[in-house]
Amino acid sequence: GQQVQQSPSSLVLQEGENAELQCNFSSTATQLQWFYQSPGGSLVSLLSNPSGTKHTGRLTSTTVTKERRSSLHISSSQTTDSGTYLCAIDRGSALGRLHFGAGTQLIVIP
Amino acid sequence: NAGVIQTPRHKVTGKGQEATLWCEPISGHSAVFWYRQTIVQGLEFLTYFRNQAPIDDSGMPKERFSAQMPNQSHSTLKIQSTQPQDSAVYLCASSLWGGAYEQYFGPGTRLTVL
């Protein structure tokens, strides 16, 4: 079954609006990463946040490990934020392989 | 820091030919991962090396796919007798040690099998 579920699957925003992306996972996680992927591009690591709250620039991630969920908040969205946001966990395994969600496609219109 | 380097960026092969993909991890990173990305399947784990030793190859197709890490500075993924269903973007990632460490991805190799 789906180990990592992301919602919404797509999101359209007006430039300047905030975005809230969700990631729910069905097993324990000692590592959780949020990635950004532009169309045809590679994965860029945004945040590593297995627990608690982390900020970087306009991004804030909050992970509640006991509830097996994480969120990524993007404030004051810009057109250059458009792309796919992926959540990945390691399922608590020391092996380190990441299990990815299907992603949230974000479109920011001017 | 050049990041993870992958070559070639694009590769086109005919059905039945061999394809070899190269990955150079970030200097100092001990763990190297290979993943595959397709529209239908999304991102799938293939295999993982730590300190050049194979740790987990549970995602590798049993036939035709093999991976090696002959030294700290590069890993190869070889696909023999390529098939159209092998068409995908193959991504390499490295991390300091593996386990709970953050993974950094290369630009990927887009393999197209005609």
C-alpha cells in the first residue's frame, strides 16, 4: 500500500498567497525530507525534518512524528515556486532508502 | 562542492543494447543510492552502497540490472539488453553515511530505449 501520501495532489495559487502541503506516512520515520522538482529537473532537497519545526527562507516544515504527519508551508508564493514538491521518509530503517510520496504539483500564477 | 555528478545526462539506446550510467557522489559522502523515476511508477529505490559495499539491492530488477562501486568516487548502473520499459530517469543520490542522513540528488540520466 501507499507508505507516503501527499495532499493535495495539485494546488493553484495566486502569487503572494501561502501554500500548505501535507504528508502522511504509515510507518515510523527517522528521516523525512521535502524535495522540490521543477519540470524535467532533478530533486532539490528543501528541508530535512524528521521531527519538530524547521524554517528556511519562506519555507516552514512541521513534523509530528507520533501522528505520522508533516507539513510544508510556503509563504508569499512566487511564480518560481511552481513545480512538484515531494515528501520522502526512510520508514525507520537503518538502511536509509527513501520512500517517496506521489508529490504535490504547485502552480503559482502571476 | 560540485554536488552529485551523473553522466551522461541523456542516453538513447536501441532495444537489446547495453546502457551504462555513471555517478560521482559528493566528496566525503560514504553512501550512494540509485533510484528510478517514471511518470507511472514515480520514484523507486533500486540499490544502495555504503563505503563501496552493497548494502541493499532489493529494488533492483533481478535480471539485466547490475550496479557497482569500484571506488569512493564513482558508481555505475549497468542495464543489459535494454527494453522499452527501462526508459526512465535514473537518479543517483549520496549522503554522509546513509541511515538518517540527508540525501542529495544528481541531475539524473534520462534513458530512452527505442
